[in-house]
Amino acid sequence: MLSDKVQVNRQALIIDCDTGVDDAVALLLAFKSPEFDILGVCTTDGNVSAEQVARNTRIIREIAGREDVPVVIGCPRPIVRDPVEAGHFHGESGLGDLEIFEPRAPAALGHAVNFIIEQVMSRPPESVTLAVTGPMTNLAVAMVMQPEIIERLGPVIIMGGARSEGGNIIASAEFNVFADPHAAQVVFTSGCPITVLGLDATHQVRATAERRAAVRSLGTPAARTAGRLLDFAAGVAAELMDGEDPPLHDPCTIAFLLRPELFATRACAVLVETGSPLTIGHTAVEFRVDPKTASIHWVTRVDADGVFDLLLERLAL
């Protein structure tokens, strides 16, 4: 049972995503967590087209019963490179084999970049947290348009990049960074406080058959949806990843905000390759930094059982 204090002193949160299968599970976890005051969900091109992402986000919002949260559409393409999508991992719609419908509530008026700037600038310094589970286009453009947000941002939690694990879209790059490497370079060199959950971390959190069955058994609309999405991901993993259980990438960002004690981090610096056609999107992660001045922390270890216990707890609501 969550205390009244936790429910009253909620964390102001903006989620910036490209809603595919694992983004959807992350949204369900966030929507079902009363610790958050979700200011809005911003969308961008990524796993599927920007139009599909916006619709998918509204579908998940409706399933979760959270139509009070605005969905704000953002950048329709990367800053420099041509759009890259990942329908082969997320299905043609981006939501696996879920039934697709036109959500009741429309997207909010305005642009996600302006929304991020307005929310950060109108609230006390360091009070707005961002969880970014897609390409970093919206955040990077916001930083360029209004550099003052860099010093006013609260924690920025990013799913992206890889060090020891290599890549998942090309040999040396993780998809979210590969999809807009120039945006990632802007964000990682901005100096704002960032925690990064790369593939090194998320590959430790696997949706095994036992864990997927536990999600499905909860029986709530959110759990049924999450279970179906995870089962779809397992089918894709069986076909494309030599039978490995699917990693739970994006929900780790929300889990980190809720249960940071489940994660171990190291201070670092991160640079992104933007020039080489062979290694574009590669994240160069350097641990030889002064931890007192480093603005970036790289997640190295995750308590996977704890993450799934948290997911089960919230999807039961």
C-alpha cells in the first residue's frame, strides 16, 4: 500500500517516446504508478512512423484509463539523417498483434518541443523529470531552441546506447541512438544530469516465459495488454535473436525512477559517432572521468527480479 505522502508529493514527469511494444509496457507501468504527476507524453518518429506512434500512444493511454494525460506530437523525423524504423521488431502497427482502433481522445494541441520547454521553464528548477524511451529528437531540439532548460531540467532517464553489448540495429549501435545520432550527441554533451540505461543494462532484464505468464495471470486490462505485447516480443526474439527471451528495454526507465535501488551505475562521459556510415550511432562510453563532476551515469547492473516484481505490482492495479 502506497503512503499518502508518496501520493501527494508526486514526481513531475514527461515521457518522450516512439511507442512500440516495449514503450507501451513502459507507459502502462508509468500510468499505473501514483508516484508520478505525468505532465504529458511526447511522441516522435522512431519504431514506426510519427503518425502511428501518436495513435499507439493514445491507444495505450485509453487502455490504461489515463485520458487525463495529454499526448503531444513532436518531431516527425530525425534532425539530419533519413528516418529509420523498426517495424520488424514491433509489428506493422508498432503494437505487435494488438487490435488497433481509433482512440476516443485526440492528441493535445501544440508541438512536443514547445511543450517540453514550457513545462520546464514554468516550474521550479530541477523539478521536471524526463524519461526518454525513443530517439532524442524532441529533447535535443528543445535544448537548441531554449538552452536555459538544460540547467533547469531535473533528472533525465534515457533508454539508449550500448557499450559492452554492441548493437541491436547494426553491429555497433543501439536503435534509439542510431535513429537520431545527432540528437543523441546534443543531449549527451549538454551537461544536464542523465542516467542511461543502455543495452548493457536492459539485456539483463528478460521477459522469460514464467515472467510473461505471471503478467498475463493478473487479468487486469493493463496486464492483459502488457502480456500480449511481451508474448509478441518473445515470438520476434525467437525468430530474430536465436531463441533468446526478449529484453525489457523501455520499462527500465520507469522502474529506475520508482526503485533506483534496483540499479547500479557508474559515472561516465558519452560521445556519439555521427560521421561514419559503418558505425553511426555508436556510443563511446568513457568511465575514466571525475565522478564528482560527471553529469552522466551509466547503468551497469540491474536486479531483474525486482523490476518484474514492480511491474507485476503495478499492472495488478
